[in-house]
Amino acid sequence: MMRPSVKPRVAFFDFASCEGCQLQVINLEESVIDLIDIVDVVSFREAMKEHSDDYDIAFVEGSIMRPMDAERLKKIRERAKILVALGACACIGGINALRNRYSVEHVKKVVYGDADIEGNPFFDVFHTKAVGDVVDVDYYVYGCPISRDELAKVITSLALGKKPEIPNYPVCVECKKKENVCIFEKGGFCLGPVTRAGCGAICPTNGSGCEGCRGLVDNPNTDSELDVLKKYGLTVEDALGRFDLFCYKYKGEVSK
Ligand code: SF4
Ligand code: SF4
């Protein structure tokens, strides 16, 4: 493996999330040996006690739910030369954005009941934001959870000063390469035609429709999606209903 002349200093940070994407980093197993050869990990709360604010590359997991999160994220952005959003929560709001279907007041009432929330910064929440809604993001590692292989490739590219290649074609491409019988053919529903590839079409390959955890491809081919829906007797509303889980963020723009 090529090695950089100077190892970049890498830090991992978490916001609202299940921390499953950080767990994927810890689970890199055999690739970890290669990666610690090319980067210095200086901060990673889930995996080590040491912490440094001197880093080149920040990997940020989780979505931004509170003003205090946004302030912390801005400080991370100021310190990092490169900021990478890690996983669906950070990239597109993820599951946390489900609550954006309701008013903030309603959500607070359901979660905190009659607790005294006035003036308490921990309870001071706003509608869920992706990391890119608050600061500039250089690269995105999509998925819920992220793909370990993709992450290893992204870290390697960044360490060598190269631009990571993030797929910008739909899951259907990977699904067809695997010669799967289409989920629509089996009477199911799938967001593969408009979702960004990179997961190896893992859900349709294992018999479930894609739920869109990697977000939409840039410029999704909505004409082709409409053709697919029509062919299988489905409507745009059927498709948009499936956006709720991961792609709520896109609903407004797609239904325009
Ligand atoms: S719609 Fe889903 S199951 Fe069908 S080809 Fe595309 S990814 Fe595969
Ligand atoms: S098939 Fe869809 S839902 Fe499943 S991992 Fe890939 S992008 Fe996510």
C-alpha cells in the first residue's frame, strides 16, 4: 500500500445517532492495520481515551438537533481542513429526521411531557438537520450504517491526497449486476431506482426493497421512476410514502 509522506491526523465526532457508524469503523478489522499505517487517529470517544483538538480530517457522525450541537459542529469545522459526514444521520438527517413531520413543540411534549424545559439547553431542540445544513461538508460517506469497505477506501484516498470516489448512480445498477430478480417483479416496493449506490444492493439481494438509506442520487431519474411505478400499478404517492424513513429531507423537492 502507498504511504503518505506525512500521516494526516484524524478525529471522529458524534452527534445524535446510535453510534453504529462509529462501530463500523471499529469493526474495520483487518483493514485497521493498513489504515493506522497511513493516518494518526487523535480523537475517537468510542474507541480511545486520548483527545486532541489538533486534527486535519474530521469524521462527523450523527444529526444536529440543538443549537448547542450546531455551535460544537462549527468549532469542529473551523479546526478541520477536511470534514466528512459519516452515515445517514449526518449526511441526510437519517432516522432522526422522522420527527420533522411534526412541530418541534409537539415532539417536545411527546418526549419530555411536562418536564421543566424552559431555559434548559439540553431540551432546546430544533427540527433535525443534516451536518451539511449547518456547515460545509467536503465528502459524504452514506448509509445506515456506512459500508466498511467504502469508508476504508475514503480514508485511504484522503490520506494520499486524492478525491474519494462516491458513487452517483442508482442502487438498481448494482442490483442488476448481481442478477437479482427485481423486488417489483416479486410484488414488493423498492427505492433502488433513485437511491445512491455503494452498498452493493444489499437489501434487494437479501429480499427486501431498498429504503433509501444512502439518500437520492444527484438528479434522480424521476421519469424512469415514474415508468417503473406505472408498470407496477403504483403511484407517486406510494413512492413518496416510502421516503419517510430516510429521505424525508427530499420529499418537498421531489414532489414539486
Ligand atoms: S428496483 Fe430494487 S430490486 Fe428492482 S432492480 Fe432496482 S434495486 Fe433491484
Ligand atoms: S439497498 Fe437501499 S436501504 Fe439497503 S443498504 Fe442499500 S441504500 Fe440502504
